[in-house]
Amino acid sequence: MDGANNGIYFSWDGAKNKGWWEYLCDADLSEYRTPDGQYYCGLCEEDKITYYPSREAQWEQHVFEEMLVWCNDNLHSGRIIVPLGNESWDDETRGAWLETPENAVRRGYTNQSAWIPVVVGEVIG
């Protein structure tokens, strides 16, 4: 059946005109359907496969619920997105992750002008 790469990612177009992105949360799905009409993900380990009664149920529980749990656990005020890279901004030297400001400093990423705060409950635009 179909495969889908779903997730929450950080995207930036300002890196020397080489737009790039980095997944913060990844929730892949490779849909399969059994002869009796059950749906499952072909990417899951065999002993952890869950069968769903419909395609909609599979997407809700396997993808959207997983991303919702990740958002509730990780996206809250007081966290920052730390973009990483060097002059080349190639695949080996770029990245981004969620962090607290204290941990970013402790890990040596002190360029606060590059930090992007996580804002919850507000629309910026």
C-alpha cells in the first residue's frame, strides 16, 4: 500500500540560499491491509504490530496520536529550537533540536541570536 513520512520539522531558508529542514518528531507509516481488512504498519517490529479496523483509525492512532503525545511532552514555553550548522550547511553539519536554554548553554551552544523560542497558545503573524 502507501507509505508516508509524517512529522514535525524545523525548516529554514536562510542558510546561504540552501533551504533545509530537520525532523524534530518523526511518525512514519507504511500502510498494509490484511486479507480480512485489518490495517497495520509495515515499519513496526513484528512483535509490536497493532491492527486497526480502518485506515482512518490507523492514521488517528498510529500517526496523529503519536505526534500529539510528542507535542504535549515537548512543545511548551521555556524550550527553544537550536539550529546547528557550519559554513557549508551540508547534511553532515546541520541539524536542529529542542532544548532548554540552560542545557543549550551547558552543551556549548551559546549563540542566543540563533535560538528560536517555542511559543504556546499564541499565533504570531
